[in-house]
Amino acid sequence: MRHTLCHLLSALALVVSASAGDAVLDLVQMKEKGAANRWIISETAEEIKYRNSLDAGSEATTKRREVRSITYAFQRVSSAWTQGMEARERGKFAESAELFGQLATGSREAEQVVGSYEAGGSWELSGNFAEAATAFAKVVGTFPAHPIALDARYRLGMVLAQGKETPKAEELAKKLEEDAKGRLGQQANVRAAAIRAALALVKGDNAELRRQISRASFSAETERPAWLHFNLFMADALRATKQGKDAVQIYERMLPQLADDPANAARVHLGIGLGRVDTDRQGAIVELVTLDALPYGSPEQKCEARSQAGRLLWAEAQNLQKDPAAATDERKAVFIKETIAAARLLLQAAADSTSTHPSKAEAAEALKSLPPDPFAVKEEKKELPAADTAPAAKPK
């Protein structure tokens, strides 16, 4: 109810501003003519139909190839879209999906397309592949000519594969391969290969997985959303199946393309750190502590990085304590104490986090296994004076 009310209030704000002659319109960045405020009516892969105001003026069209980017009105004000993005960043994926679903009930084509597409993305992150498939299928079925529809087909195939709807995913990949013979060309082939890679991953066919990954060569420049999704999906999946080295290779290949994208760079740094945990403890600690020091990253990412780095440092200290020389070598003894102190600092920061990530509880539990902090200030217990039990003197 609260989210619905917020969405209605945002829509009302747009109407009020429009009536006052100060409407919030879509911002269209042209490749050569700069920015222009437009009210977009509909879009295809070839052209965009628009008006110059909300409810007045004749319709006009512009070629898609002349447009660099579009920021819709609902992305420029507080709306279900902005709230959905904020919820996703906090790791509230189901809540995020519901908010995007509210956006998709709007009357505009842009609201329905973007709302359904983003709802599918959040449902996928939550692990609800059936709901994700429904959301992506809405875009594919209702707006097949929209430029987002091609990526919606790819994302639909990916969630079908993850949901073990193998025949449907294979059918979608086959149709993309057929479409590649037409105007879609390599764009369709790359997406078909990505879906087949997801199918191979689910089947545990590593040879086929590697073959399809090499074919799913998305462009980081011209196919940014699909490139980002596929590489993160594959790296995260490989890391989850204890193939950390392969995951780290993908993460590291991504980093140079994320110099101007700190939010996703933070996610990749976290992936590298977590991917090295089982094979390179020192490297994992360095990467995770680096992420903690960076000025970007969500509270959830910071919490997980601190928790994992703290537990790794504590494990490192325990290994060092097993060395007989630690009892007689003063430098080693000091180093162990400093390592434990660093572990305690990181674990305490994770345990005190505002995040609700599971690593917060893991950090709090790990703190219990650490030895007492030698520098902790102990509260002195002051003894209260004994109560005077002697009978009061009687007045003379």
C-alpha cells in the first residue's frame, strides 16, 4: 500500500507540474544536436515517435540511430522506478520487483516496457525464475518491435535455463539463431550462445560451457546491459560452484571496462575477493580490504567484504599461532596481535552494519571466537556502600 501511494503521488506530481506549464518530460540525448525534452509515444529499433509536450503538439519521429540515450520522465523524479532501483541496491530484490511491477501497470509504453523488464531482472536476482520469465515474456510478447525486446528475449532464455525449463530455453535459443540470418545478425547469435552457456552450466557440461562462453562475445560498448549481465552471471555462477579461478578471470577482464561505473566495479571487486578465498587467501584479503577502503559500494557489499576479510584474517592469525616460533619470536607475536586486531576491527564494522545481509550475523558470530581485546577499556564496578541497618536514634 505504501509503495502504491508513493507511485500515485509521483504521478500526481507530474500532472500538477504539467498543468502549471512546467512538465517533466523525457530527456533525449541526440548524438549531434545535444539534449532535447520530448514526450515519447512509442519506440522501435528503427525510429522513435514523440511529441514536444505532454498533451499538445503534433506527433513527430526521429531515427533511432540519431539518439544516444533516453532518460524517461519517471526516471527523473521520485517514482516506482527510482524506489525499485534503491531497493535492488539494498538487496531487497522481491520488493524491488514489486515496485517495478507497479510501474509496468502505467498507461505509457515506456512504463510498461521498462517496468516489466526491470521487474524480470529483480525477480531473477531473487531466484524466482518463474516470475522473472513472466515479466520478460510480457516485453517479448507485447512489444516485439521495441529495442529492449531483443535483450528481453535473451534474459527470458537465461531465466528459463536457470529454472530448468530446458525445452523452452532451447527453443528460444534456436529461434534467435534463425533470426541471426536476417537483420539481427550477430546480435542474435551472441544471445543464443549465452542461453546455451546457461543450459550447459545447469547440465554441468563444462566442455560445452566453455565453447558457448567463447561464442557469447557481447560488446561492452554497444551491448552494455547484456555484456554486464552475462559476464556477472557466469562469474558469479562459477564462483558458486567452487570454480573460483575461472570466475576471477572473468571478473578481471571486466574491470577495465568499468572505470566509469563505480557501482558495478564494486560488485566486481567483491567477486574477485570472494573468488580467491579458497585458492589465494592473501590475495582475497587484499581485494576485500581494498573494496572496504573505496568510496563506493553498497552497505551490503561493504558488509560482506568486511565480514569475509575479518574471518580470513582471524584464520590467518590462527595458522600463525600454530608456529612454535610464535611463542619466542617477539616480532611474530606482535604481528599476530596486529592481525587479530585488524580482524576484530573489520568484523565489528560488519556486525554493526546497517545492512541486513547474512554476513552481518556471520561477523557477529565470528567475533565470539576471538580472544578478549587487550586494549578494551574495562568498566570498573563501583561497590555501593552497605545499607545502614542500624536503628535510627530516637529524638530526645
